[in-house]
Amino acid sequence: MQFFDYIKKEIPFIVGVPALVWQVLFFVIPLFCIVGLAFTGKPFEYFAPFFDPVFGAVLVRSLIMALSNGLLCLSIAYPLTYFLAFKAGRLRIPGLFLLIVPFWTNFLLHIYAWFFVLEKNGFLNTLLLSAGIICEPLNLLNSWFSVMVMMVYYYMPFMILPLYAQFEKFDKRLFEASLDLGASWLQTIWYVLIPATMPGIISGFFLVFVPSFGEFAIPELMGGDKFLCVGSLVSYCVLSAETASYGAAFTILCSCVLIIASVTIYWLLSQAIKVRA
Amino acid sequence: MISFKNSIKKIVTFCAVAFVYLFFYIPLAVLVTFSFNSMPFPSPWTSFTLMWYQELFSTPYVWYALWNSFIIAICATFLSLALSLALVYMRLFRRKSSMVESFFSLFYVNLIVPEVVLGVGLLTFFVLCSVPLGLMTLIVAHTVLGLGFAVPLINGRFAELDIRLVEASLDLGATVHQTFFSIIVPLLRPTIIAAGLLVFIISFDDFVLSYFCSGTSVQTLSLYLLSMLRTGISPTMNALSTLLLLLSSILVFVFCWTTFSSKAQE
């Protein structure tokens, strides 16, 4: 009887257990599986081939791509969010809505849509030709340009949303007070607005930076074969059984690089705040 | 002079903002336009046609892939909602346990870990356990991703609820069950709907996890789109894209509507 009482008392806990089991079984254990797979065999056997300039270049390329994507998104999203939050008035919500709506569609579809714009006979070339800016169609696809355009296009909402959330919290009277006290508009932006919206900047930056480091569909489809990135390399390795261990090892290597890069950037950003304050 | 400067400023701002919106919408506009063009892409606009839609409706692969994606998304949505509600149920009666709280923070990690890493991990896990890849593995993978959104959303809302309501309900003689189902769930309903839609859309559009966990037997919408992308441009794909855009716009509209109307109620 005591046993049943005990069970009855613990029912809420028992109800919650499947969720925890699910999380451990299908999230925590798989992550450990990667580690296990990479470290089987001779120690560091599967890591060795990746300490090669070729793979170093892949890593650096992905890092540059992720970093420039984060910075580009920030530099476009920040003024835009400023406009939406402070100047757009009643159009605020619809404006935000319009920026987010397209992104709930399959993102391969956006890549497909950009083909029509960037193709040799596509929209952009036709426009530039008819405006007389260029004399012959440009090769826009399979270049850094097309990759970055697509990356910025796709990741922009991840920057806008946290920024906007932070802007909403910002007390506009601070802005007015700063202007009243004689600071110029630029000074106000630099010394009042940016420090106040720093949490949004940081979370937006990492929401863009982290996934774009592992991105593989965009560089592969927009960049052709010239832009081998971390994500593509990992997927090539992992999807065939013979190289799966190498893929796992490379995944761990990339994760370490990503963590180090993120921590460094975070440290730099927080140092920047301290110096200014 | 000042008004002249101001109007210049206004025009420049307007142009910049308009440029960003054009950047977002021109590709989609071009895409939709070419789904109605009677000649395939490189040729310019000729005449209006619904031919490609007809062709789309007579392609069985598309509907097979769509159906798979739909089933996966529905299952993932229900599983992640059920599991996150179970967690709420657990938390309702074990508020002070720090172990439980640390379990909750575990779910936030789902969003931080890059999807590629999660995909690789799940793939190795399934291969190690010799689980055949297919619909089941896809549902499992998408549920893990969905939990990363559903648990923080629903638990966040639950934490905002007035705990006195629960106490009042229990004081007045309701059982644990009754309190959960007639107090907590109705209060959480807008959030549950919003989280459900979010998980559904994310699962429906997910590419990376599907790419790793699908094996060779099952095709989802994303994988179908990928194979179409690799073969090149075809107007039926434009027709499909147009329909998908329409569908997701409706879903997002419902999502925003439920979120905003629940906010307005407060």
C-alpha cells in the first residue's frame, strides 16, 4: 500500500519523465555519440588529416563568411530597426510583419527565387542593362557576392527580431534628454542608444553568426563548387559510412573553433562596452 | 533651409527603407510572376497561363513529398506540445526542485547547438543503434528541434501565470488533474497554439535535419526542393513555390493573430 501511495505522490514527476528521457536520449546522447565516434581507433587518428592547410582554408572561409554575415546583417538591420521602432509610427507592426513573413517559407525556395534575380538573363542583369549601367550581363552567380547576398537575405530576421525587442524596451525619453542636454544626434546614438541596445546586438549577432558558420546549402547552391564550407565538408564525410568517423572528428574540430571564436567575439564586445563606460 | 534639409533627410530615409523592402520582396515577386508565364524562365514575359499549376497537380512526387512533410510536421508538433505540457505538469507540483530547473535549461541548448551538429549526432546515434532511417527518425529529429522552441515558450508563459490561481483551485477542492486541465491549460491556450504553429512551420520547412536523418527511402518537401534545385529551373517549381508561400503566409498570419490577440486580452 505504501508503494502505491508513493507512486501517487510522484505522479507529476513521472508524467514529466518522458520529456526528459526524450531530451537525453535524442539530444544529449547523440552529441556524445559524435565524440565517441571521433575518438575510436588510435588516438587522434581521425583528427590528423584535418591539420592540413586545405581544411584550414575551409575553416577560415566559413569563419569569414559567418563573421561578415553577422556584421552585414547588423549594419543593415540596426538602422532599419531604428527606423521601425522610432520613426515608423503606426506602420511599425505591419513593417515588422512584412520583414518576417517571407521567412516562414522553406528557405530553399528563397535560394530558388534568387536564381531568377542573379541569373545571366535574370532580373538584376536586365535592370542594369536597360538602365545602361553595364554593357554586357555580369556573372553574378557562383561568387562571394551571390553567397553573401543570400546569407544576408536569409539571416536578416534573426538579427532584426532581438534588436527590435531591445528597441521596444528602450525609453525614448533618454534620447530626448540626451539631445536636450546638447549632445548631437550621432553622439546620442553612440553613447546612449548603442550601449542600451547592446544585449539585442549581442544576441542578434550570435543568432546569425552561429548558424551561418555551419551553413551548407547556401554556399553550395549559390557558390557552386568553389565555396566548400564547413557544413558541406561535414555532410560529405558523415553521409558515407567509411568517412563517418572523419566527419565526426571534423565536427568536433569545427565546434571547438566556433566556441573559441564566439567566446573571443563576446569578450571583445564586452571589453568595448567597458572601455566606453 | 532647415525644411529643405529635413525633406532631403526624409527622402533618403525613405529610399533606404524602400530598398531593404525591395531587397526582400523582389525575388519573391519575380518567382511568383514566372509561375504564371507561359514560356519557361529565360524568355521574358509572354502571356498569362495556369499551365504550370496543372502540371504541378499531375506530378505525384510533389504530393508524396508534401504528404510526408505534413505527417512529420504534425507528429513533431503534437509530440513536442505533449512533452512540454507534461513538463509544465511536473513543474506545477515540484516548483522548488533545483534539479528540475536545471533540466529546463537543458532544453534551451537545443537552439544554441548548430543544426548541422545535431543532425550529425542523430545520424551517428541512429546508425550506432542500427535504427533504419525513415519517417520515424525524421519525426524524432524534428521533435528535438521543436522542443527547443516549445519548452521555453510554454514554460516561460507558465512562469508568468499567477500561482495564486493554482492555489485557489486546490484550496477549493479541485484535484491536481482538474487544476491542470481546467485552469492551467486554458490559461496557456494562446501560447500552446502559437508554439504549435511555430513548431509545425519549423518542422515543415526544416532542411538540415531532414537531410541527415531521412535516409534514402523517404523524401520530404525540402529534399524534393533540393533535388529540383540541383536539376535547374522549371516553371512547375515556381508554381509550387507560389503555393507554399501562400500557405506559410496564412500560417504566419494565424500565428501573429493568436499572439497579438492574446496580448491584447491582458
